[in-house]
Amino acid sequence: MFRKIITALIVIPLAVIGIGFAVANRQPVTISFDPFSAANPAYSATLPLFVLIFLLLIAGVLIGGIATWFGQAKWRRAARKLDSDVRLLHQEIDGMRRRYSTDMPRGSVDPAPYGAIPPPVP
């Protein structure tokens, strides 16, 4: 519940600011992708300024996310290796338990745990 309130306190003002920005920046802007001919570009696009800025913002988030994902590859690789090591050790432990507990029924408790004082002999 607390998390939803905090999210609402952050998202609602950001949405209001974004809507206000979009309404204030509706003028069309021409973007040219031809650096050699400014008067007659090979390809140009005319779109509202807020659309351009939102597209650039989304592209920046995607590029940053991809860069972070590639940067964390060594940590994911280490986690996979450690996970496989843990699985292998669990298999070894289960094998040892099966091998050395054949004389005791499964689920029985060791009558004299280590460090326990033995009962007096009459």
C-alpha cells in the first residue's frame, strides 16, 4: 500500500508536467537528416516539438538500458556459475546422505548429537 502511494506521488506530478510540456510545445519542427544540403534535404521530417523530445527521451532510456545490460554481463555470468556450483554441491550432499544413512531409517534423529553428555552408566 505504501509503495502505491509513493508511486502515485511521483507518477502523477510527472504526468502533469509531461502533459503541460506537450501542450506548450505543439509547434511543428522540421528535422533534416541531410548534412550537405540544408535548402533541399534528401530526407526531412516535420513533427511537433514535444513528439521529438519524447522520442529522444525514449531512445535515451533504451540505449542506457542496453548499455547497462551489457555492462552487467559479467555479474550475470558469475551468478549463473555460482548457481550451478550450488546445485552441484546440493547433489553431492544428497548423495552423501543417501550413502551414509542406509543403516538409519529416514527421518530418524541421531540419539547422541555431538557435544551431548552421555547418560550415566548404572
